[in-house]
Amino acid sequence: MRRSKRKSIRNESYQIPTATESHDAYYSLEENKEYIKAKFHNTEDIKFRNITVQDVKCLLAYLDPLVDEEKLQRTIMKPLFETNQLNIEDTVTSKEYRRSKNLNEAITGLTKGFVVLLINGQVHFYLLEAFSGNSRAISEPINEQVVRGSHEGFVENIMQNLQMLRRRIENPNLVIRFFKVGKTTDTKIAVIYLQHLTNPDLIAEIEKRITSIKTDSIQTPGYVEEFIEDAPFSPFPQMLSTERPDRMTAHLMEGRVGLLMEGSPATLIFPVTFFAFYQSPEDYNSRWYIGSILRLIRVASFIFALGLPSLYIATVSFHPEVLPAELILNIKSSLENVPFPPLLEALIMQIILELLREAAIRLPGPIAQTIGIVGGLVIGTAIVEANLVSNMMIIVVALTAISSFAVPSYEMSMSIRLLGFPLMLLSAAFGFIGLVFGLSIILIHLCGLETFGTPYFSPLAPFRFNELKDSVIRLPRWLLGRRPSDVRAQHGTQEWVSRRWKQNEDE
């Protein structure tokens, strides 16, 4: 899709966006009220309050669901009633205010939770901040739990999330850039990085891609990810999603960039490598050798989840001679009453497993546990007794499922499970040759993939010995003195833009 360049709406702090159209306010309060009501199509959640300040009639307008009534009374109405002069700037105690005469700015401000104060006989009005900051309590993310370490998790309030990061990084070099994306939703996102650690070319490229987004609606960070990633057709995720402030902080300290969005606890980290998806905060909360063993187990789970069913299919269908004689007899006895080939067995079991997983996610917690345990046991036992699937295939699929669930990243886990299906087809068609061919294609793709100029399979491709100390294994903290290599020295400014983005620029 061709991307058009668009000027970003970016500010150092939260400010009221400027309306693109201009419509001066009326001198009459009633005319202003009718204009606002017409713009909002007479919606019933817009409230108007007539007040008198020093014998001057005024009108307050606001959207009830977005405004905190207690804050409205404390910071706006009470100071106005107690003042001796009609001087709004010196009277109200709102965190932010702005004077304007463009009614379309008032409309935009109302949708952001601001209160509009109109004064009879004046063409100017005031936008006063009183939006509600209600959000759920901070809790540990369900899908990123740890035994040792912080139990904080991001929430849906972007300011509260930034506060958690500011508390963890008390440094003036921490920079936050705000953007507005989505012509209809006008969604607020924040790009955060450390100025003295992050590559300036990377920052410029990220801002360029974000400001090029042209769409009506942005609902989740996943929308932004699809717009700015380098290889949209790659099965591997190119940005790390997390709901943990400590994980975000650790990546910021390595010179990476974070993206937060209003209304979503999920955040994005980029650029990242393949091995970042197999790292967990648990690795750094434990002794270095324990963290290294846990990380090796996760990397091994990638190999098992990706190739174990395919290896079994290729061995049983084409190469039984590689197995010991005792094991061949057991497998043969398990397969002799099964009417389906191993490929069909594996497909049946994988599809059933995915159905159970989806059902467990959609159902309430207590019911989901029952479905997962009872459903797995009942279906597994019944399907073996009916001679539709062999016992060995049940074991292989179970090990594959457990290995995929050991991955700390949900996106990477899904990618591995999906890649297992074409590998099974190749193994069923060509045996070990097909399996090796499929794995070679995946390896070539990993070696050639880049995300924001960073090699995805680094530090193995290209090979960087100094960075191996915090990739597949983790060495002690006192040996991790250097951050990942400066990408400018590796690639140069001209190679920051991928082929897809260069083509868009040429157009």
C-alpha cells in the first residue's frame, strides 16, 4: 500500500490538538450552545451548565463520561464562584487551559475530556482540563508472570504507564514523543527512548514511519505494528510486545525504542532480534547459570515445537531404519490398527489441540481449566481407543504443545505452531530431505530478515562474538558492560530504510 507523507501532531506534553477548520465563536451563549449540540448531533451525554460569575453569564460544556465531576467542582467551579474578578487565567486551578475563539477547537477539546467555558458577550472561550483519570488497578500481566521480580504491569492509561517508566528511569535523557494517528479515532501514542543511548537515525526513521500512517482508525498497538514493520509477510514477529514495565525498561537501557498507546496495556519494543523473544525477566532475577539454563531450555523448545512432528512423520513414513529395533516394534504395534497415514494423524491432533486452546481462551477461567484438562484427557483417550491416532502420535503432539507454550512471547509461539504445518507436509512428501529443505528456508529467511536496519538473527548472522554473552546464554552482569552494537557503524544511514520503504519513497 502506498503511504502518503503527513505532518505529525507531536508535542512534549499533552496538549489540545488544533482544529484544521476555523469557525469563530458567537457572542451569544445560546448560539454557541446550539452550534456545539449540532456538531455532536444532540447526543445525550453532553452537559451544559449555566453559571454567573461577577454578574456575567457563562456556560460550561463538557462530555459527561470523560470528565471527573470532583475535579470539575474543585478546579473550575469552586474557584469561579469564589473569585472577585473575571480573570480565568488567575482563577481556575486546572492543570492545563487554553484560550481560543475557534469553535472547532472546542469540539475537538470536548472529545478529549476538556471543559469549555464560554462567556457571554465575548468571542473567546477557554478549554480547561478536567478529564477523568480512572483506570484499573496495577496488577501483574497474566501472560508474563514471574516467580521473582516486579509484579507491576501496564494499564490502559498511557500517563500512568509513563509514570511507571519515569519512576524506573530517573534520568533527564528519557525522551517521550507524542503522536496522533487515525483520522477518525485520533489515537494518542507515545514513542519513548533514551536520547544518549538510542541511534538518532533509528529515531528519525520511526517518526517518519509513524507520521506516514494514513488510516481512519487505530485501536491497538497491533495496528501500528502492521503499518511500520519491515516485512509484513514474514511469519516471525518483528516487534516485541510486553505489558511489563521492567522488561520495557531493560530494553530502553539497551538503546531500543518503546511505543505505548492510550487504551491498551500492551506496548511494543523495537528493533529486536530473534533471541529477544526467548528472554524473560526471570533470567535476570536468578543467578546467571540458572538464567542461562532456562534460556537454553526455551531455545530448545523452539526446535522441538517446530520440527518434532515433522521428524516423526519423516521417520515413520520414509526412514524407520534410523530407529532402534526395539522402538520400531513398539511404533509398529501402535500403528498397525490406525487407518490413517502419519501426516493425517498429526493434522487431526494439531487441529484438535488448537481448538482446545482457543476454547480455553474464550471461556471463563474455571470453565477453561476444566475444558483444557477434561477435554484433553477424554478426547485423547477416546481417539486412541478408537484406533484413529496412535499412542506415539499423542506423545509427539503433547511434547510439541508443551514446547510451544514454553516460549515467553505469544506472537512467537503462534508463529512456530503455524510454521509446523508446512514442515509436516514437506516431511510427508519427501522425508528427511523435505524436512531439511524446509528448515533451510526458515534459516535463510531468518538470516536475511531485518527490522529497522538491525539483523533479525543477530548475533549469529552476522556473527558477533561479543554479543553472544547475552543471547542464547546469559553471562554474569559484571561481564555485560557493553550494549548491543551501534547500528550506524554496521549499516550506515542509507540502509536504514528497507526495500519496501524505499519503494514507497520513490513513488
